[in-house]
Amino acid sequence: LGSAKVEPQALDAVLQNLINMPVQKTPARAARTVECAKPKAAWCSTFSQQPLPASGDVVVGKPAGTDSLFHELPKSVLADPMVPYFQLTTTSEGIDVASIIAQTPLPKGAAEFSSLHVVASPAADAEACAQSLVRDAEASGKRARLYSWPALSPTDVDAEYKAFFGIASDMILNGADRSSLLVFVAGGAGGDSEDMAVAAILGMLPFRGVQVAFVTQQQEYVDPLGRVQTASGLFEYNAEQPERMGRCPLAAVFGPLPSRTFRRSLAAWRPLKPGPLAEEKPAPFKIGALELPMVTYEGAYESGVARLATLLREHFGPSCFPVVAVGETGDALGYGWDIHRALDADGVSGFYFAHASGESFKCPEAFGKPELLKEISAAK
């Protein structure tokens, strides 16, 4: 209609004609036979080969191995992790914040960093350096905020957990977004590996991750792509693990040594993928070209619980520490406890963790229970 003027009587007539329009029924379609590369229970593995048959079609299945496009494509979409190391640029007043901003790779889709969030390790020299970076950034017109990682006892895993989410929450309240840059300033002597772990995990929390620049004064290279752990040993990051999806723990490292690039290859992806029994229906699924095998179990309940416990023990080994985590519904139904008990009977002792359910309880307080953190820490 746009801006045209329509008389009410004319509009009423049009609407009445639409209401009185006869409905034409589509005649029933005879079922036809459709060739499918797999039986009906495994259609999802052949979606890329042909469109799904329409409702009512009869599917003629024929055996298929690993030659379908599901198994062939994509080969790989994850890049091997790499982190550049840049030699620090200094001025008469200290570290040049402009060079850190200019050399740190931008996040996808961003033309510049929207804000700077500087976290200082507990060392005194780190705090002074971080304050200088914030002042220089603000002087150049860049919004910047300062945070301090607390001095913690290596055995206080609860305080470490709360520090992660406390600083991440403060960053969000201070306007951090996906285009923000987190700069972590490490202390002058030792602890770089632990500080790298803190920086990596802090950078993962807001908005599924922000870019992290790591500033160090160490006179030796510390590889950020190795296994880095916090002081407690509870939290860690290993960029070689394929389940990390090739995400680099740090976007860039800045230090006093000559520039170079750290590179590592992703380890092979080895998921738990059992040969299905008659009562197990595979449901193929991939993320980032990594197959995540799913199984719909249609057998007896007790047999399924025992089967899962056996598969877990055989795949991860008897020394693994399973945390069976269930929401309120799973806890009330009891199947989480049944799995925990079956694992324990199979010689694999772990921890049963029931937590609050629902979107309202997706918060650090619901999952970072001291008893859970202490059990995992003791197991590690």
C-alpha cells in the first residue's frame, strides 16, 4: 500500500474476497522409493549427498562404510595454533602502549580495539607498568581500565576460581566487548608459565573470548602453546589439544628478546567412538570437522548404564577421575547417580556433582562449589 490513500470501503471488499476464496486441497501423493546411502536411522550422515526424502517416501537402505561425504568432508578446518612474540618497544617513559595495540592481531570483524583492559600480576613492578600503560592509553584517547590479580596461596583453589570470574565480571561492567584488548602484565622474575595460564583463562571468559596480549620481562622464552597451569595446578590450558579448536591462548607476547613466532601442531582427535551394538543407533555429528559420536541407546536401562561405564573406563583408563555432573532433573531421576555408582563398581572412583538447573543458574556460583574444586584439585 505504501503511501497511497485507500478508501475504507475498497479495502473491506478486498479483505472479504480473500476470506471467501476457496481452499484448494493438494491431492495425496503416492509413496515412491528413494535410494539412501544408509538406513533410515542414519540419514543424518548423508545429508550432504542428497536431499531428505519427502514424508511418506519408502527408504531403501544399503550398507555404507566410511565413504559418505560425512566422513570425507570437511577434511579439516582448524588451523594449527601460533603465537607471535614481539620485542618490546620502549620510550623514555616506559613501554610503548601504542606498539602493543598496533601489533596485537585484531579479532575477526574488528577494525580497531574498542577498549583496553590491563591486568597486573601481584608483583610490584607489574603493577607500576600496568598503571603506566593505562595512563598512556587514556592520554591517546583509548578507553582503558586497570585490574589486579590478587596474591593467592597455591592451595586456595576457591579464591583462584573467584578471582577469575570477579575480574571477568568487572571487565564486562567496565564496557568490555568482543573487540576489547586484554593486556596481562607479568612480574619481573619467574612465574611466566603460571601468569600465562591466568591470562589465557581470563581471556576466554568474556563473550566467548577476547584478544590477549601478554607483557613479560623474562630473559628466556616461555612457550605459550605448551601446557600452562595456574599456581594451584587446578586450571590449565593446552593449545595442542584439538578440543580447544585451535584457539590460541594468547594473541601476542611482548618481551625483551628478539621477535619470533611460536608454532605447534594440533594433536590427533581421538574421541570415544565404540562399535555400535544392535541396540545402539549412531547419530553422526561434527563441530569444526571434529566428529563427536553420539549414540541413541534403545536397550535395557541397566545394561546401558553398565555399557557406558565400561566404555569410559576402557577409553580413558582406570586412573581417570570422572565428575558426573547433573542438573536437578537428572539428579531427581537418579540416572546420574546410577552412572556414578557403576563407574565406582568398575574401579573408577570419581565425584558426583548435582547443580542447579535452568538459564537463571548459569552463573559461577552454581558450578564453582568449593567441594567440587577441591576434589578435582586433589585428583590432579
